[in-house]
Amino acid sequence: MRFLLVIREAVLPGTAPTDSSKSLPLAEPETLLKTSGYQVFASCQEPLIRKRIKEFDAAVLDMPIEGMQRWGTLLLRWRPLPLLWWCSPETASSSLEACETEVPVDGLLSPTMTASELHWALHFSAKHFFERRTWQDERAQLVSRLEERKWIDMAKSILCDVNKVSEAEAYDLLRKRAMNERKRMVDVATSVVKAHQQLKF
């Protein structure tokens, strides 16, 4: 993970730490990441980011959590990649009300991290991202199979009623029809159910 996109949005007014005189100035993400050996492109312009999205290995979001939802959705639509939250005192204090907000974050970075801490945070974030993507793909496949099963079960029920056959025989009828028409079984089942629904009117 060498080329990082940094997206910064303004901190909401009145949400920054109240006594900033006690804190030392902290590095911005671009500065810290560049000095740690990473290439960085910083922008908050959607057209520019969308145009260059394929170049980036991960995105670092320097903003309150409320803005992360919008950017997470946009980036997912353009190209899924690991998302990390730049958790500075400003972004953390402006996100206190959003503790229960669902955001697709794979890791956290902070201004006080050393180069080796950044490396490991990015490493584990990438690993978490790929595990999350695998889980989402598996979940989508399971949902799809359940949907297919639903159509097949409805078609079997219709065939049992109409043809006065057992469930096993209805299943065989669907399977043979699918093989003869060179279609997926779920497609045949869907057409049976839809045809039966039209006949009901």
C-alpha cells in the first residue's frame, strides 16, 4: 500500500477542542504520510477523485464521522478500497454525537503515530478490508441462493397443486425443463410462478 488518497472536509464550527493553546500543533495526514514514505494525493473534489480513483491503494478520510458515510458510499460506488479514519483531536471531538453511526471504516490513523505504527495500521486495515469484502461477497451469494430457493419452492408448490404430483416429482419436472431449455432452474421456476400469478387474474 503505497499511494494514498487523503480526503479532508472542514470540521464543523464550534466542535474543535476548546483549549487549543495546551496542545501542540499536530501533523496533517499528508505531511505525516509523506514523511513516512507514502505517496499522497489530497483532494475533496469529487470529479477529480473519481477520475483518478484507480490509482489509489487506500483512502484516508480526515473529517467528522458524519461526512464519512457520504464519502464511503461514493468511493464504494467508484471503486472499493480500504477506508481509514484520520482520528485527530478535531475530528474526534466533532464526532462525539455519532458514536452509533455505521461507517465502513477499516482502520484508524492518528497524528501521533510513528512510521512503523502507520505501516502496521495500514497493513491491518488492508487485511480487514479484504476480509470485509469477502464476507460481503459471501453474504450476497447466500442472499441470492435464498432468493433462488424461494422461487424454486414456490414453483414446486404450484406444480404439485396443478399436476397433482409429489414435491420430488415437481422438482424433477423443473430440473428436466431447465435442462431441455438450457436455462437455470431458478429462471424456469420464476417463469412458472409468474405465469401462474397472471392466470389468477
